[in-house]
Amino acid sequence: MATRPRAWQRMLSGRRLDLLDPTPVDIEIEDIAHGLAFVARWNGQTEGDFAYSVAEHSLLVEELFGRIAPKAPVKWKLAALLHDAPEYVIGDMISPVKSAVGPDYGELDDRLSAAIHIRFGLPALIPATVKKQIKKADRISAWMEATQIAGFSDREATKYFGRPDRTLIDGLSIRLRPPVEVRHAYTERHAALMAQL
């Protein structure tokens, strides 16, 4: 009889996360922050001395979400911060790779997202209206990243991500920091939002 392939990963916290059946009790914010701080967006094809991490991207998306929906409850700001949290174990696949992998990627992402949301007091599924606003913030962040550090022209980035409302990005810029610094900023922001719930 064939042995079932290992589908779990040992986390630095000591937790063992089963990717096929993730449970909220096996999820720790320190593991998420550490993983995301070391996962590069754009497959690492960005300018600068440090990779632009998913953790840094998530901090920007949460800030943009706050500008898009300034009266949103804190729980939805937390959802924005955690919008890419599953990538702490599955990595950041660029859109063309997600398309090639097919629906299995989405199902894995959905299972992990639900467990992460429940772990931090959010509903397993985020309401469609909130998800749409987070996606808008995500696309604005992608446009900023594309034009500032990934070598896209404004025209090319606008073709793929849409042109953002300038008032939403006023005063914001892409930050490249060492992973340890980004990890700390991510856990600090998570703690601040949790304290407001």
C-alpha cells in the first residue's frame, strides 16, 4: 500500500500545519509574519537591495483599504492585512502560474484563508463587498509596485492593473526593508488591529 505524501509543514513556532486540512489552532501570527517577510513578490524580479516581500505588500494593501473604506470596521482592516496570509506556506505565485496550476490552487488558498480568518476572530468567508474593496486595494498596490520597482511603464501597469485614483496613493511609496524589520512591522500592525477588535 502506498504511503500518503506528507502534506504538512513544521513551523518555527513548533506548530505542524496540514495544508490539506488546516486548523485554526495550528496558526500563529509569528509564523505568518516570518513567512511573508521572506516571500518575494514578483518572483524577486524587483529593483533594490531587498526583495519586496508579501508582508510589506500586505501592510500597503491594509493602508490602501483604509483609504478606500475609511469607515470600515477594524475587522475588515485585519482581513485586508491577512489577505495574502496563506502565502506564508504556499508562497507567492505570480498570476500566470496560478492560471497554469488551475482551480486546485484556489481551493488550497481558500482552505488556508478560512482557518486563518477563524484563528483571528474573522468569519471564514469575507463578505463579497469587503473582498471587492480589498481586491481594489490589492490592484492599486500592484500598480504602485509595477511602476516603482518592477520595471513596468505607467501605460503597461495601467493595462494590467488599472489606473489608481491619485488621491488614494498620495504620499505613499514602495518601501524596501530587511525581512526582520518587515516581520516586526507586520506583527506590530496585527497586534494593534487585534487590540481594537
